[in-house]
Amino acid sequence: AVKVVYTYAKPERRDLKQTVVINGTITPILSTEIRSEVSGRISRVLVEAGVEVVLGQPLIELDQSTLKVQLDDARLGVAGARLRTERAELEFHRLQTLADKALVTEKERKEAEIAFHLAQNDTASQEARVRLLENSLSKGVITAPYAGRVLSLAARPGMIVTGADAGREGNTLLELADLSRLRVEAAINEIDVAVLTQEMPVEITFESVPE
């Protein structure tokens, strides 16, 4: 028979250490799904998955040729509306002078005044259209909202995207995250969570990263 060797220990007071082992997931504190604010066709994708980007760095370019043509047309519309407003103003002042001398009817003077105000409204509307197109054009280049890493990339050249201007959520083009600050998300059972306190030490290990 194998001889049994006993080890003896002297009783002493010590603290018992309770360890709870749980599985969790590592997620970045700051993570964003990048979408386009305007609809259009992607002309260039300027980044790849896994690369680091800085604040304001261009990520994706949309085809802006149609918007540029529309903007040129809108600017011509503004120029024409201003000329019509100037002509309507001259006509209104002319009839106002004649009305003061009782050479034209009040109805003619009033119609000239209305035409002048309508021309002013048309000019303001054309100018608003120009500002709207300029705003859309400025959003044709999607830039990084903060420094981080591109986690995933779904955008491809030639891809048609739906923007927020269409009243929809839009396509997720890429996912950007700041990996300098991470957090662990884990579920702890109700028995173990009762003994947790603030500042209690936690040890985190990664199966994919030894040591």
C-alpha cells in the first residue's frame, strides 16, 4: 500500500477571499454608427476597416455633381428673382407717384404693390433654396466626428445611400469607436451582487491575449 503523508497546519486567523468569476464583453465607451445626412451615390471611400482616424478626417465622399448643377441653377434663379423684384419695385414707385396725382386708380397702385411684394417673396424663396443646396453640398463629404478606429466598413464606391433628409434612418456606412477608453459589460447573479461595494478590486483577463 502507498504510504500516506499528512501535512499539519497550525490554526490561525486569516481573511477569507471570495472570488466571483463571470464572463463579459469589452465595449468602447464612445462608439458611433456613421450615416449620411443626405442621399446620394458614394464616389470614394477614403478609409479601410481597422485604421485610426483623427477628428475631421474625410471618411466618405458622395457624388456631388448633381447637387452642383442644382446649385448653379438655383443661383441663376436668385439673380433672375432679384431683377424681377427691382422691376416690380420701379413699377410700384411709378404708379405710387401717379396715384398721388390722381392719374391712376387705387386698384392699379395696389396691384403694383402686391406684385412688388410677391417678387420679394420669390427672391427670398430662391435664396433659401440656395442655402439649402449649399448645406447639402457641404454634407457630401462625411468626416470623422472624433478621433478613433474604424471598426467596420460597409460603404462601397457606387453604393446608393439614403440620408436623413429622406425622413429615414439611413444606411450605416461604418462604425467608429474610441478604443482609448473601454468598459466591461457583464451580468452578475443576485446572490453575488449583494456583496459588491465600490472600489472593490476587479481583475480582467482576455482569452485571446495571454498574460
